[in-house]
Amino acid sequence: MSLRPSLLFAVIVSTLLSYCGGHMRFVCPRPQSANSGLKRGTCPPTANFEPGYMDVVPGPMTIRVEETVLHDGAPTSIRLFKSDNDSQYCMLLDHIPHNDAGKLRLPYNSDSNCKIFTPPVGKCDTATTYITVNIPDIECDQCRLQLISVMMDKYTTQQEPCVQASSSYNNCSTYFSCANIKIRPTRNGIGKGLESCQNYQDNLLGIWPYMSPPNEYRDLGLAYSPQGWITGPDFVGPSAGYSMGGEAVGPCAPESSVFGAVLHSKTGSNVHGVMSFVVTESRMKISGTFVGLTSDITEIKLTSPAGGVADLTVPITGSTVVVTLDILSQANSVGKAGFFNMVTVKTKNAPMGELEGTISYAVKASLYTNGNYKGEAVFMLDGDKLNYSITTNDLGSPISKITINGPARRGMVGSVLLDVTSTNQNIGNSASYASGQWQGLNASVVHALWMGFLYVDIHTGNIPGGERGISGQISKPNSAICSTKQSVVCQMAMLSVNGAGTDRSQPTVSTNGMVAYKLEGNALQFNLHLQDVASGETVISAGVYNSTHQVATIPGSAFVTSTDQDGVINADVSVSLADSAVAAVMDGKLTLEIATSRYPTNRITGQISAIKSTSSGVVTNSDPPASAGPTQHACSFRYLFIVIAAFCLHLIVQ
């Protein structure tokens, strides 16, 4: 029995058009289900919490989502629930415009990696959206994020608004995705629950421009950037009220390039400045504090070598700057010789008030208290040292102590690792400048730096410090930093099963991690962590190998379950090497191999890169560590494509 051509034509059109819904899912945090076509929003209960949940800390966190079928104008919202309660939630961000610039290959599923209903996830790269939300400071061992995407172009203006009546029902066609998270509170958040984040305004990271009535949705879309970031004057530029929406923060964010500059007066006066420049795709967040000025700043200008990118003038008022600017025309030169290499600051009191500094790769910390910007710190790599410079302003009273602390996740409290108070100079009652070197970095410090677990802590007469009163988390190094520097900071390696890398697109992620190492004489020091550790997984054995020959053993007692982050095992250990093994380290011939109860034979492995000797110590000069067809716009264009294709098939059948 065969279908009549006209009926076949109708079936084809109906089937193809059914894919023009806004199928959307979380990528990071990992979704409970890879099915992007879920039309009921109630997430599975507590029993399904354990596999794949993410342990997070309060504050800004970038969320990554993807569409497997595009649908222009479909607004989304991100909500926080307890896993066992659908009746109460905290709205983290509502009325998020749809990424109308998203693209997918046609016909659907022609790209074998971008699946609608099954893994892998994170492969629909040209239909990705990044948005940064504020994780509330509450205690929640089993919470879930819920993503709601409302299909608006299925309805006329007269049928709007679409109303979200409950966590699982909307009167319009709606798609849902859920992700399990555990929120680890700061000291201020202990004992608090969802009742503490009911005020939507308190959950925002600035002035959110889309403040329609909650749970009421109308057509809303914007042209996002190619990488998937929200754009426009509300998010980028000197008058942006919600620049944090496009700032890359946390474990789900793509890598940014971080640069720093230390500025001094051309006349040698006691005038200083510290600036950082964080580049994510084609946006640059510029932060800086200047001390010792006797007049207002009139101009900040970034310049490049002859033949390089166009100059950039930074808008500023006062003696601090925090602004995110579009550098679309300069972005392709990031990390290249033609990118910005100098910054100049001019004041009304020229030339005495003119400062300049060299821009180079760095790590940085922006210093805040109660949400107010107070200073900037930058750290430049130099062999086995970090050169630091810290400026603060408008503190209210002189600094009594400055320390670098860790290891601690953002918002948490760590031990003092370095006291830099002796290098600080108070300038008046409210400003300061500190500069010096952090010498003798060991593997523990290097590991904490790559994990983002170091922070600057400041004590004043008004704020005693120690409790993150005036502080700033030090950024992770960018992987490119090791292509231009010889530094002990670059003595690290990623760990994965058989050294093959980690695939986060599948429902189950293999155990992986990172190791930092340092060679001192015949002692090879390791500080490492394993993450995505399965429940009950333990380390069986570990060792250092030269090909198949074991040259050192790491005792199992060195591996300890983390108390600060679930699914993590840590180790801090030093092993003694024979002279021949030391030579193998220098040649990059050694590997670290760890056998666990989950991977007893296919070991978790990392390559110890070649270590070379320089005037400032034993450092690595290896490659930088790894970070981890035709297109068509959304449905209105696809309708035409689908109808034409089906009509052609109709003619063939005829």
C-alpha cells in the first residue's frame, strides 16, 4: 500500500515542521537529561540527584545552554529549586532574550554530533548561549537549576502573553531542561535556604533591562555574539547596566585572556596605577585603580606597536575604572604581536600626572567589599617568582595588613600563604600601593593558582580582614601564558584516562584532574587533584613512570578525599628520584599514572613536560597546557527551505 502523492507531501511538511520547536538544554552544569525536547518541567526527584551534579559556590556563575532546534524570539528563564520541592523557587534570571543569531546545519541531524534527543551535549556550537547568573549564598545540598524556553512565534500578538502557571506548565508550547547543583555557602550563607532568595531584584547582578511581569512571556530575541554572548549597550559599553551578564565566570565559562599593567609616573613622582584587561571573545573588561593623583584623569589610551591594532580610548571618571568595551576590530590580534602593549594615563596635571605601563599576560584580582570596587592586583610571571603590584583607593582608613591566602574557593576562607604588608605604602588615609615578589613558588601554590583558589585579603582599621572583608579572587592563568613565559607556574599537566582527554558531552564523565609539579634537586614535588570521582572510587596505586619502567611510587595514603568540594580527591607529596630519573624529567620523558578502583588498568595519566634550567630557577618551556557545512538562520527561513524541499519530492513522486 502506498500513500497518495498529495498525502505524502502533507506528511513530509508536517513532520519536518514539527522540528521547528525551540529544543533547548543545559550543557554546563550538565543536564539531567540530554533530551532537549522535554515539554514537562518537573525535574526528577532527589533519587536522581547523585549522578553528575555540580558542586558550586555563591556569586556570579556563567551558564552554558544550547539549542538543537532554533526558534527565534523564544525567551528563557533560569530558576533554582530544591530537588524535592516544586512549590518554591528563586528566580535567578527571567526574560532572557533568545539568541536569534544562532545557526544550525540543515537538514536537522545532518551533523551527527548535534543530537536533539540523545547525547552528546555541547556539540551544537553555533547555537550556544552563555549567560552569567548569580548563585545565591544559601545552604542547599540538593538543588536544581531549571531552564524554561517559551515558544513565542507559534502565537499571534493577540494570543500573548504566554503564562508560566507552575514549574511544569505553560499555556504555550514550552521546553524545559534541568541540572543538579549543590550550593556550598560562605559563612554568611550557612543556615539560609530558598526563603532567602525570593526577592528577584536581590538576585540580579546589575540593572537587568527586561523586567516584564514575572511568568509572563512575549516575543523577545537579540543577535548574540558568534560565541553566544548577549550583546548591546545594556551589556557592553560605558553605560552598560548589566555588564556581568556577559562576563565569563566559573567552571562553565570559556577561557578568557588576562593581561595586566603596572603604571608609574613619567616624572618619578609617587603616582602609581594597576590595571587588568580581561578579553572574552570580542569584549574587554578593564579594571584599574590609580593612587597619588592630584587632579582628575582626562584620558586612558591603549596603544599597540607600529602597524598593530587601532588605539582604544577608555572612558573614565575619578581615580578608578571598571568598564567592559567592545574590541571587535582588535579581537583577532589577542595574544599576537600587534595587540595592545602599552597603556597611558593623562590627567589635568600633566606632565606630573601622566602615567604609563607595559601590557603583558598576567593573573589578576579585583578587590571588592560589599559589592564596591576598591582596588586592583596583578601578578606577572617571572621564572619561579610572581611579581605583584596592588593598588587600593577609597578605603576609609589606612591598610594594616595585606595577605595572599588559600587554597580556598571564591567566598571561602583560606590560610595566609604570603604576607606582603611590608611592601605596602599607605598614601593618605584611604589609598595604598604595594609591590614586590612572591619567591620560591612550590607545587601547592601553582596548583591552587590554576584552580583559582588564591585570593588577596586586606585589613584596615574599619575592616579587620580574614573574613573576606576586602578581597578579590586571583584569576586562573590563561593557557597561552605558557607559550610566552618560562615559569614554574607552567609546570602543570592535565590528567585523564590513558591521557586521552576528557569527554564531557556524554552522560558519564571519566575521572580526570590536574597536577602541578616542581623539581628541587632529586625531589619531585606533586600537588594534584582528581575530579568527577565516582561514589566510592578510591586510589589503588600511583607512580612516576619512564615509559613502562616505574621510577617512583606515590603512597596511597597521600590521596585524601576533599572536604571542600564533592567528587574530588587531593594529594600533596614529594618523591625522591635517582639521577637517571632526574635526567628523564629534564627531557620530558616521565608520566604520572594513577590506578583507581574505577580505572584499575586504564590508568589516569598525565605527561610531565620537559623541565629546563634558567637563571631564575628550574622552569618548564613546554607547550601550553590544554584547556579543555552551510548554515541557516532560524525557523522563518527554514519553513521556506522545508516547503520547497517537500514540494520537489512531491513532483518527483508525481
